[in-house]
Amino acid sequence: ELLLNDGRHSTVIISQLSRVELQNLANERAKAKMLKKGAPPVLSNIEKMKLLSQVEKSGLLSKLEDAGFNLEKVQKLKLLTTAEKTKILSIISNTETPGKLTAASALLAAAAAGLVLAVPDTDSSLVAAQAAGAAALAIPAAASAFGSSFLSNLQKSG
């Protein structure tokens, strides 16, 4: 409750409002500084794409929990600390990352094709080796291509 006659309470409320206003101002300045540097608006694009609500609607979080992956597991594995240490947010925001992922995808796909061409298919064990090797290279190639496309969309301005 705010008692207008009590100067202490009104001071506390004014102080809290001032802190909120100062925080908002600091956030706006940081955002403007980041945009001046040319950093892509990743977080605002996540919001525009309604990515969080899509994750919610897909039931992905329930599926992860059913598979034994929950917030307790995130905490035990120290995934948030690892994300900070590896500077994953900087990597996501870096405009060069999608290009690097595309290059990695192309190299992995070329390696998969080269493996199939280089390994003779004279008997079934060699054909199995071709298939296993090509799959081992093609899966990360596809993941890199998807990641590149996804990050490109997150980094689009406007």
C-alpha cells in the first residue's frame, strides 16, 4: 500500500520506479549500441518468429522431459555455464556463423560423396562401410545446412 502521508513509503516507490526507468534506459542504450555495431537482432527475431510459442505448441519440452531431459538435468550438466563459457550467444549473433556452417556442410557433403566414390563396392562389407561412412558425414552436413539456414533467418534485419 502507498500511504501518501508517509514520506518513507512514497520514497521507496519512487526509488523503485526510478530503478525500473534507469534499467529500461540502460537496456535501450545497449540495444542501440548493438544495432550500431551491426549485430543482428537475434532476440527480437526469435520474438517475431514466435519461436518460443512454436516450441510450446510442438510439445518439444514435454518430449524432452519424457526422455529424461529436464531442468534438473540442465543444472547437473551445467549447460547454462557451458553456454556462457563457449560464448554460444556470441556465435549465434556473429554474422559470419551461417557462412561458416554452410561451408562446413558443403565440405562434409563432398567428403561423403568422395568416400562413396573412393571405396570400391566389390563386396557387401565395403558397401556397408560406404553407407556407414557416408551417413556419418551426411548427417552433420544436413545439420550444418539446417543450422546455417536457421541462423540466417534469426539474424535477418527488418
